[in-house]
Amino acid sequence: MTTATIKIDTALFIRLAKLPSEIVAYIIGFLPKCMLPELLYFPPIKEIVVSTIFSDVNIAEEYLRDKASDVPGVGYGICYCDYFKVTLDDLKRGIDQWSIYPRCIYIDNVEDFQNVCDDFPELLFKAQSINGSFAGDEGPNPEPFFKFFLDLNIKFDSLSLSNFSDPLTVPPIATSIELLNASLTNYVIPGVKKLDVDAGSDEMETQTYAFSSDLENLLLYTKRSIEVTLPQTLRKLEVYAFQSSVHFISEEMVNLEYLTIQLPNIRTFNETGIIAPNLKELNVRCDQLSNLEELRQFQHLKELEFGFCNYPFGLFDEDSFPELESFMCWGCHISDSEDCHNSSLIFPRNLKQLAIECPGFENVDFTTAMLPLTLTILHVSGLSFNDGYLGENLRYVNVQGSSLVFKKRFIIFPMVEKFILKADHLTFESSDFMYHLPASLMHLNLFACEQGKMNPLAQKVKWPSMLSGFVFQNFKINYETLKLLNMKESRIEEIDICGGDIKTLDADLFPVSVKDLSLVQMGIEEVLGSFEDLENLQKLSLQGNQLKKISPVRMPVSSLSFLDLKQCNLRLISPFVVSMFEEKNKNVKLRVNATGNLNLNVFDVRRALKASKGLSLNVNNFDKNLIEVSKRSTRLCCEYELPDPYFKESEMEEEVVSVSDYDSDDLYNGSGFDPDEEYMGIIVLSK
């Protein structure tokens, strides 16, 4: 079986090699790990690629390396490997060839560690970082290796132990330890700075824990009652308890700066017994917590977050938490009491970030909110308000709710960089704000889930030069509005417009900068001009338009990788891919989604696939001939039926097309029947 290979952009890496080596290394470090071997064929950057490969390696005798997808625009996007996977033998050969040892090594089982210890022990001394992961249900007890490490004075940077039925004894050989369904005979381990403990959920007496005075970072996850003695050295503590109690034993913790508590049984913070005068970040997930006044003891807080609690009405005033910069509240309950409805939303005077996502928040009058002048980030979900005033110094705005109304005086303030509004009903009493967009604006999203209202534009919009993204959904625009949006004179890269009745689409209305263009359910019946001038266009969606009788449309296939024609009442595919049939475009690839079009001409589909070997097509499984061809094809995919909203309304074609109307040599039969097309190992057995 052969596999598809991705076409590397040679020119890109030639340009990349001209940059300073440290910048090249930084960029390559972000590339998918499984792609790196292909870059070894570029001599100018080979040594940097080798160094990147050796920076983080996962040693395993068996592994699967991700391959590049043959789907246009995907490439190695499916690779999520954090480390470069390699066998020990290949690693030894690489070290001999390049005279370089890995900076960090990761080994996932006892057997592979045994091989390293037996065949290449010097690797353990040369590596700057050793990381191990052992599972009790996949191999022998790792304790002999712990003794081996202790005797040789070798330490793990991180050690993960999971699924061991019996408690393990771990000597001081690790800086960080993670326990998942595993326990230790003794948790007081010198040298351990970070410890993650899953205490399990077995029904048994209360488990007690004590830790080394070296510990700085502790995470506890428990479904049973535990008693914990906290060392004063802790800087970060996270405790997640579920239907269980946690009893802390501690003295004043002056070093504790980061605290997360999920404790279902406490009503006041003081019940925890934690005294941390220098706390900087507090994350509270205690659904029974009611006495919030005690939280005012933490006057040095920088970040405060509530999750699944009662919304903290009354906690803030203008003098409380003078150093607080970020307040977040998500999944919190809003009381139905009159006090909550009448309470003004007050926030600390130096707050910079505010994020609230609470069910029932639409019952709170947000128009009375006292937003501090320092606020730069606002993310509020689940509200309704009919004023539309927002802070003057905001840079990032994301407001979502059931009904949002913006008065005639509304403008987007000069500092805003990203502005997102999303509501079932989104209303602007005037469109004047569109003529005064701030120069700093980079993203403008106006998303009406059900209905958007705005007075018609009276003049052309002048777009900020920095704007790269524009979303405009369900405002039912017409052709004149589309023209006055004046996107041709912009540098927008992503355009997403949904809902309208423009009838005729002029491809010349869009900027050459656009990369992703989505025009969904716009009432398009005719396309004028050509998309070829949009030389940067990578994705185009015309989903939900009436394109049954469309004339041939030229596309910028040298850049375009995906064309969405879903539910467009299509009869023919060929008018949209005529550019693919030209000799100069024989090597380009384009994937077309034509699902939801049950009136497609089967022979036109097969002829288009035959004429262009770079064309890939997704359709419904409405025709048995196409289904059979798809079984032999890597380029034709027949999916389960997607509803075709036009199918019942469509009249049967008066002209019946028969097989005899087409030369059989012009019809695509699948990969296995085409000598020029790479076959992906799909075997068809003859009866």
C-alpha cells in the first residue's frame, strides 16, 4: 500500500533559510513533529531541523508516525505529537551521524527503559531532561529502575505512574510526579517540587497525606474524604473534591500565591483553614459557598474566578480588591430574588479583564454596570440590554445574549481591536457606526442568530487598514448593501456573510486579500465575473444558494483548496471547476463539497473527476453507480444523505441523459482504474 506525500513549498523554505538561525529554529519548533524528516532534504536548514528533532524525542520500539493528508489544505494538521518518535536503534544511528544527543527524552514503558539501560546507558547521562511514564496494567513493576536511578544519581524531570494496584515506593529521583489510580507508601519525597495526586474513589477510611518541605506545586483530585497536611513551601495548590470532604492542616502560608478549590461541602472560606495573606490568584468552585465577605481578606489578588457558585453580588465596591486585574465568573447561579434584579454591578476600580458567562444573567440590568475606566477586555454572555454603551478604553469586546439593542449614538470606541456581538436578536437603530470604525479594529463580528436589524447603508464603508476579519450574519442584505460594504477597498482576509437576497453575485466586489470567503444563504442565483483575481483565496463557501443554472465560473485554483457547494440545488459540478481542466492547472488540488444536492448529474460528476486528477469530491450516497466508484476511489466520497431543501421542489429534467450520451473513456471509474493516479490500497475483489 502506498501513501500520499505532501508537496513541500520549496520557495517558502528557501526564503526561510535566509533568516537568522535562531529565528529559523523558533519557527521550525512550531511545525508538526512528524513533518520534520521531510525537511532534511533542504540543505540550508538541515542542521537546524536535526537540532529540533533531537530537542525532544520519544523512544519507543513501536510507534505510528502521522502521515500527511491528501486532503487539500490539511497536510500535517492531524499531527498532535509533542515529541519526535524514534526507535532506540534509529536514535543511536542519528547520534553517530550528527554527534548530538537529545536534550529531552521521553520513555513510556518499563521495557523501553530496560533497553536503554542495557544497550545505551550513556544516553541517560547525556540528556538534560528525562521523563518517564509507567502503567501497571502494561508492564512489570518499575521499582527496580527507581533503585537503578538512585544508585547512579539520575533524576526524572517528570515521572507519571498509573494503574498500579499496590502502593509504590519512590525514592528521591524525580522533580515532578503524577499519580493516576496509583498510590505511594510515602508521599514525603525530598526534592519533589510538583505533585499531582488522584486519590481515587474507593470506599475506605479517610486517607491522610503529608508532603516534603520541598514541595511547591500540589494538585489533589479526590472522590473520597481526605486529610491533608500542607507544607508552608507551597506556591500553588489545586484541590478538586467531588461529594467528599477535605480537611486541611496548615499554618499561615506566606508563599501560597495560586489557589483553586472545588469543595462541595463548605459554606464559608474560613472552613478551609487556609491562611494565605499573599494570594495572587483565587479560583473558587464551591456551589454551597455563601459567605463571600471572608474573601475580602485577600487584598493582593490579581485574578479572581468563580465557577458553579452563586454570583457574588455585593462582593465588590470601588475600594475592594485594589490590585485585582481580572475577574471571571462562569456557570454561576443567578438568584431570582428582587435584590439581584435591583443590584448594580460594581467592579474593582483597577480591573482590566471582565468575563461573565452565567445562565439567567439576562434578568440582571447590565445597563447599570459600573465598568472601570481601566477595563480593556470585556466578555459577557447571557445578557440582554437596550442601551449598548460600552467602556471607552476597551480593546477586546465579546458580548453575547438573547437580545442586544444599540442606540443611534452608538459607536465602536477608538481603542477597540476585536469587536464581537452575538445575539438571537441584534438591533442597531442606526448604521452610522459603520462609517466611524476605529483605525485599530482588526476583527468585526456582528452575528444575529435569528434576526439582525440595521438601517440601510447610505454611503460606502471605509474599512480600517488593519481589519482582517468580518462576520455579518442574518441581516438580510441586498445587492446594494453588498456594494456599499465596499469590501473591494479593504484588506480583509476572512469574510463571512450569511442571509440575504442579492440574486446576482459580482465576484469583483471582494478584495484580493481575502483568503476565506463565505457567502451562505445569500439568495445567489447568478455569478458575474471571475474569482481568478482573488489570488489569495483558499476557501470559498456558497452553501445554501440557488445555483442550478449557473454559467461556468473561473476559480483561482492555484490558491483555492476547498469549495463548499452544499445544498445549492446543483445539477452540474463542471461549471465550478472549469479552471481545473486547463493544462497549466493539471497539478493543482481542489476539494469540493457538493453534499445536499440530490439532483446532481452523475455523468457530469464522473467526467469532471476524470478530466482533473487533482479534483476531490464529496457527494451524498444517492446513486448506486457513484457509490460503487467511491469504493475504488481516494477522490470521491459518498456520504450519508444530507437533506436537500430543493429536491421536492425541483422539477424532473425534461431531457433524460443516458450513458450513451457520454464516451465511457471520459468517465471516472476510481483510482484503481487510472494508471496515472496513485492508488491508496483499496482492493476490489471480483466475484
